[in-house]
Amino acid sequence: MAKIGIVKDIRYLDHIADYTHVESPKRLSEVYAVLEKGDLWDEFMQIAPRIAVHSELEWIHTPAYINHIASTSERPLTVLDPDTYASSLSYDTARLAVGGVFSILDYLFRRDIPNGFALIRPPGHHAEADRAMGFCIFNNIALGTKYAMRIHGVKKVLIVDWDLHHGNGTQNAFYKDPNVLYFSTHQFPYYPGSGNYDEVGEGEGKGYTVNVPLGMGQDDKVYIQIFRRILSPIALSFKPHIILVSAGFDVYFDDPLGGMRVTPKGLAAITRILLDLAGELCDGKILFVLEGGYNLKGLQDCIVAVLKEMSGESILKEDDFSQGEEESINPQIDKVIKIQRQFWPL
């Protein structure tokens, strides 16, 4: 069996203000350490990232914004928004994060790897065309989508965002585009305030944004229901050529920024659903891209659970995967289904 593609690079630790910020280099250094010591290491093909160039960043971001981020290299610390900073190496690190997604996509489309995980930072799904937000500088997943379409000729992309926070930047990048289906589960109301039920896209893109806003406290059963009863039928109808996942692990039950109750087994279960969809719809092509997750032990455990599922070495028992099958539909899920039925066969 071909090895899982992993983007991993010590330079992702260079984006730093101080170690008290929750989005610190420790998020990756401790994940890297666990993977290097674990029994999964032989299952990986490590892929070297490259630096994304200015013209590639312009696929999503404005030239003025890119130049502004480039100028931060001249200063030890720049505050970009109340939550987001840039140090002198952040511009290069953020470009390396984007380039890491590009590099692993090349391997995926050459079929050198069956699937992949970009273990990168800073995260990206809040970044708008012209501003940084919520720890994010450049929108890694949106730029990866453009790369798949422009460089590899992909016609339709499914973006699945399971981060605790709504990916406003990603949604806005493709809100009018019928070739990119953006699907998000997120705590609501919560930062950044977007992602309500009625945000379904505009113009030709109407119906191609699917938001599943959730009150705090949702568990594995609810997430499995969502991925089975909403995402799966929509994906089967949309028929994407690749699935890109904004994999945020702040849905973990003990995350300091979150209010969900998802476990590593829950994330393994929804990963299996996504892998099955990728196998049926797009020849297995699926890429996971790291977003949030701020409990370091939870981040480690959840990433290992996802990687084991990707490698075929599941942590799940049948009872774990069948959770919620016989239960009535959660009212929040039912509301999404009623709204989305005007666009999809649910």
C-alpha cells in the first residue's frame, strides 16, 4: 500500500510572537514529536513544502494585502488584528504553509500518495481577500482549491470544514462559485459570527454553500449524523473531483477555545465517512489541511486518530462508527435539511 503523504517542516515553527499565544509553535512541535516516535511513522511519505509566490497568492488575496504582509518581515512584531500577529518570519512561514498544500497536491494528482495531511501553520480559513483574521494570514485551503483547479484542471471541489469556528474567508472566496461546494459544521453563535443556516451562496453559487450551525455541547453522535445525513447525499449528488478538508481540532471535548464534546473516535468516524466518499467519487483523492486545535494532548490524539484511519489502521470498533444511526434527527440537523432540500436530494 502506498504511503500517506505528510507535509512536515521545522520552518512552520518560525511564526511566533510568544509562547503564551494559543496558536503557538508548540501546536506543531509536539504533534511532530509524537508522530516521529509512534508506530505510524513508517506509513508516511514526508513531502517537502515550497514557498508560494506572489502571483499564486493573488488567486485569493489582493496585491495590497500581500504587500502589507510582506512588509511585516521588516519588524519583530506586527499586530494584524486583535487575535492575529506577524513576526519577522511570518510572511515566509505563511507562504510556506500555502506552498505545502500545493506540494502535497502535486503528489496526490501524480498518484504518488493515496491521500495526504498538510501539518502546517499558521492556519488559514478565516483569512479574507484583504485582511488577516482569527490567527490566519493566507487562506491555505482556498488557495489549494484554486491550485487544484488552475494547475491540475480540476472542475469541481468539495471543501469540508469541521473546525469549531466558521471559515468565513473560505466561504466568501467561493460564495458565488457553483464549482466549489463549501460545507461547514461550526459552533454558532460564536467567532467569527458568520455561517448561519440561510447563508447558502449567491448567484450561480446559490446552493453551493452548506452551513450547519450548532449550539455548544454537540458530541460524536451528532457529528456522525451530520456527515451521514447531510454531507454524504449532497456529496454524492455534487460529485466532486477532489475533497479538501479544513481539519480543525478545536471541536475536541477539552479544547480551551471550544464548547463541543467530540472525541478522537468521533473524528476518526467522520474521517472514515470522508474517505469512503473520496473512494466512491474522486478516485480516493482527499487532502486534510490543519486549521485549529489548542489542547495540545487533544490535538495529538485527534491527528493520530485521523492518520490511523487514513492508513487503514482504525481505532474504531463497529459500535463507535454506528453511533446515532437509530436515533431521531437532531433538531439543528433537521433545520439544515429542510433548508438544503431546495437544492439537494435530502
